[in-house]
Amino acid sequence: MSVQTQVLEALQWRYAVKKFDASRVIPDDVWQVLEQSLVLAPSSFGLQPWKFFVVRDLALKQQLLPHSWNQSQVVDASHVVVFAIKKNITAADADRLVARMAEVRNVPLESLQGYNNVMKGFLEHPPAPLDAWATKQVYIALSQFMVAAALLQVDTCPMEGFIPMKYDEILGLPELGYSSVVVCPAGYRSPEDKYATVAKVRFATEELVQYI
């Protein structure tokens, strides 16, 4: 099978799972790849204004359930990833990134000062509120996670149907400087999920893609 076919088949196979098989757990070696798909996600300037909180404890999932519109995916999925933005992003975050960049690339910190200044200029005068900007970045990470999962035959269900304030409270995110934006349970579909076999509905390619 060609890589092109493999990618398209994985994207056709993927759907937003309505019912997970609670008895199945994502193997550690598979999860490590999915974890790295989060770590390797692209972001504007490479600033990574996020953190990914992974919930595996059943009791904690059950606490989140009533604040998730009682959607069973939160309890039945193997892993529940809470995508959160970093609050109060400042120049210190730019400094931290260039310090890491200098370390990883083995270059003098001074050589990155121009890039650092560009980032700081953006953070001081953003075109939109920084929380809104960070939220857009999080959705990039979510998309990469979902595609990686599909390629690994791991199911996902992106969810905005939850109460962020309650999630933040239960998970202690404000004390850590983060706020939840979107949730994505991951695991394996139940044989009882009728949506697994229904046809994927999309508008025709020519309606959605225009070459100019």
C-alpha cells in the first residue's frame, strides 16, 4: 500500500467516536507516539503556548463527566487529553524558548536575539488578545494529534461540549497558569457504536477546494 493510500484510508476510517470500548487501553508504545505528536505540533513562532493534560484515572474522569454534558466518551476512552492554553504569556516565555533553542541547536544565545526581539514585539502588541491567539494554536495541535491517532488506528472524539471553568477547577489548572480549551478522548471504538459504519458526509471536493 502506498503512503498516499494509507493516509487517505486512515482519514476515511476516522470519525468522532460516540461510544468507546471501555475495556480497551491504548498500549504504552502507541501512546508514546501520540504523546510525541503533541510535543511536535507546530505553533506560531514555535512558542508552544499550551500544555496537554492527560487524564487516565477513572475516578477523575467520572468527576469530569457531569461537566461534559454527560458524554460517555470522557469516561470510557482510554486517555482523555485536555488541551489548555498558557495564561499570561509574557516576554519571559520568549526568553525561555530562545534559551531552549540555543541549547538544542548548540548556537550562541546572542545569535538568536533578533528572533527574540520579534517575538517580544508580537507579544507586546498582538493583533488580537493573546488568549484568542493561543486558542488557535491549540487547535493546530489537536488536528495533528487526531491525524496521528488515525494513522495508528486509535480513535478520537474532539469535544467542545464541556464546561471549561469546571474542568479547570477539578484539574487545578488555574494554579498552574493554564485554562482548558478543547478536550479529546482517545481509545478504541465500541462495536456497539452505530456511527462507525455510516458513510462520511462531505461536500464535493470542487465545492471545497478552489485553485486560483
